[in-house]
Amino acid sequence: IAEFTWDDVTFAKYLVGWIALSSICGALPWRPSIWLTGPSGSGKSWITTNVVTRLVGPLAIYPIGETTAAGIRQTIKHDAIPVVFDEAEAEDQNQIQRIQTILSLVRQSSSDTGGKIYKGTAGGKANDWSIRSMFYFSSIGTGTHKHADENRVSIVKLVKDRRHDKDARFEQLDKRTEKLLTKRYCSRWRSRAFHNLDKILESAALFSRAISIKLGSKRAGDQVGFLLAGWWVMENDKSVTEEEAKQVVDVEKFTDEQVTIENNDEQDCLATLLQQHIRVRTSSGMEERSIGELIVEAVESYEIDTTQALLRHGIKVDILEKTVYFCGRSRPMMKLLRDTPWALNYHLMLPRLEGVKKIPRMRFSPGFHGSAAGVPFSMIIGDENETEK
């Protein structure tokens, strides 16, 4: 696995760890999922078919194409089995929605809370399911857009192999894979994971603690810690020590994990809001502009039409205070956000951002007033030094 052209060599460890854990997912307090992504021709399907599928074996289910969350849920029932989903592409709105419903299963299965899914039936008797699976996805892009998904699904990225001898390298790799990954070897691999469960759990606790300290996030510690524990035990056949876990963690960059931590739900909410478009009168007539663009225009040129368009949506730009105020219960704003997760709770998310002022009552236009969240210019436009860079 490590011989493929990974965007980061650590991704190979994550994938090995996921494969090791998948067979024992029902016994884990945290079940990390993984998403293999990369451009066409980078080797995603080959890895899925010739490595992942062989090592995971018949314990898993292998959905493809138009598979739905309901289909997966009803197939799994109460079994703790891995799900390997190749070609999990989301190219249109229907496919995006279908992938999002499957990701809701990932959220429900990631931690061992003992909770169940209950669905009513026409006969008056409810059906219930326990989701305790680990999920593997493979596609050119990813469907993890929500912060809750990014905390539970580690993205591992391949890049195209551009080395001059790539064909010869792949041919050798293909031959070695065929020779090594026999049914007997793969069965013994899964058996090793079962027999080493205690070592994996011990190692996961130490890796999770070390990562939590480094990144300042318990969730990131659990997600990556369990993947590294699976890799470590299968590689070394022993539990990691506290010193060894610290050494492994110290040399890792964890760039993607850090970005996920920093881009929390509150920041996603603000970013989504700023990307919404509203109609505004310009010298060329009526045009659609993003709220972010209009705020910049209001700050730099104080166009009256721009300012009034923002006020009608419950947004006031205060140049003296260098703050943009967002009305807490603006119907026009809720309408703009209706197809996002923030339509009904954006007024709760914005005040949670560090540095945002909470105003009990503010007037935006005649008859339009309410509570407001004051977001500093620096969080929307950036400061002058940042702009220069």
C-alpha cells in the first residue's frame, strides 16, 4: 500500500489501519471511516479491488452505484460489519442527497452509544436497527461537506504517478500483490486483528491521547488514534508504548486534521452565509452578487444601493466599529439559507464565534429589528497584513 503515490505518506498508514480495524469494528468504542480519493488513473479502483476487498473479505458488504442508506441499513440490520463503497460519486443533486443520507449512517455508527434507529411501519410495529459499521468510500471527489462528517471520515488522497518507470513499477506491484494476497494470507490477516484486539485498544488509547494533546481535539485524537493503532499493531505485532506513540505523533503533520478542527460548524455557517447571492441595483442594472462581495463593496465605496440591499436582508455594515451585524431572525436570510443546514439556527451559530458581539436589539430598517451578532471585519475581509501576504 505504501508504494502508491500518496499525497502524504501517512495516508498509507491510515488505510492499513482501517483495513485492520474493519473486521473488529463491533468491538471498538470509536469506529473511524475512511474516504479514498484521487484523480482518474491514480489507482483508486485497483486498491479497492485488489487490496481492500481481499483483506476485508466476505465479512463486508460491497454496495455500488445507486445504493441507498435504507438499503444498507436493512442489509446490515444488527450486524457489526464493514461497508466498502467503491465509485461513491456525487455528480448531481440526487446523488449528492443519496450520499448525504449514507453519511448520516456513518455519523450514527461512529461511536458506541448503544442507540438504535427506529422506523415506523404501516402495520403499527416499529423496526429497529443498530449501526456499528466502519465505512470505506472511494471516488474522485468526496461528499464530506459537513463538519460532523469530516470528524468521522478521514480523507486519504492519491496523486497521479508521473515517474518515468511507473508502468514497470505497477507491473511489479501487481505481481507481488497476486502472490502475497492469497485467500489463506487474507484470512490470517483478519485472524491477527481478532487476536490482537486488546493490543489495538491499548494502542488506540495512547495514540488518541498523544494526538489530542498535539491538536487540542479529543475527536481528532479518537479518529486518527484508532487508525494508527490498527496500523501499528499489524506492523509490529505488539502494543505501542507511550514513548513510541509520542514519537510517531511528533513526526506527523496532521495538516488535514488541523484544517478540520479549525473549520468548525460556526465558521462553516459564516462562510455559507457570505456565499449566498442577493439581487442589487448597479450602474449596469439589476445583478446578483454574493453577500461577501457586497460587504466588501459597502466597506470600500459605501454604495447606497448596496447598503440598502444588505439592510433589507438584515445585514448592517458599521464602518466606524469595523463590524458587520447580522440580524438574528431575518426571514430573508432564512430564505437564502433554506437549502443549507443553517436556515433555522444561523442566529445560534454566529454568536459562538470568538470575537463576535451579541446585541440584544438593533434596528436594520423601518419595522425590521431584532437581536444581532456583530462579526468583525477581520473575520470577513481579513486584515491589511493578511491581504498583503
